[in-house]
Amino acid sequence: MPAANPTSRKAKKRRTLEDLKPHVRDGRYRLARHAVRHATAEGFTEQDVVATLLMGRELVRYLEDERLLVLGWFAVSPSVRVPLHVVVEFSKPRFVDVVTAFIPDDPHRAISRERLAEVLRWDRARLESDVQGRSSSD
């Protein structure tokens, strides 16, 4: 029996934001609940997320996770624009998953894996602090 070839594992895709834009334009994307929660809490819309993906710029490519971090902007008034980070997963060949979207503290700094993990846990920490705050004031 031949030995297993360690290099025969599925190779990670190397896709860019430009590769993903046609999927977004065609509506072949899905917003994760996490992204929807951030949008509700922070005041941006699905259209802002889509605009970021179509007109923003790629900050980081996380090849191991098959994800991209994209920076864009959304308007809160005619003269004020707010930065928006969108994390997308591109593991599916004909579809884009919007993992999360959030208003960054420092929009031009590429975030580390640790910061990305913190952002992805944002809802859980916020819910725990809300529950603790209510129980201490009751």
C-alpha cells in the first residue's frame, strides 16, 4: 500500500478582492448573523457592506483561513464618512460569505489574527457585560 503523500492535502485558494467582486455584484454572497448584529449595533447597512466589497481595498489576505479583510467607507451624512472593515471567506468557489463587518478603531492598520478573533467574539462579550450590568442594578 503506498504511503500517504503529505503534499496531497487540498491546497488553499489564493483569491483576491477582484476575484470576488463578480460574486458580490451578482448577489452570490451571504451575510453571517455576526455581520448583521454588528450592522444593527453600529448603524451600517447591508448596502454599506456590499459597497465596501465593490469599492473598498483589500488590507489583508488570511490564506490559511481563506479570508480577506477589506476596508471601505460608508456615509453617515453628506460630509461625513465612517470606515468599515469587512471580513469575507472565499472557500466556496462560486459564493462569498461575509463573516463579519465592523467599524474599526484604526482603519488603516491591518489587524492580527488575535484582533480578528476578538472581533469575532464581540457579541458574546457584549451580551455577557449587558447581563452582568442588569443583574447588579436590579
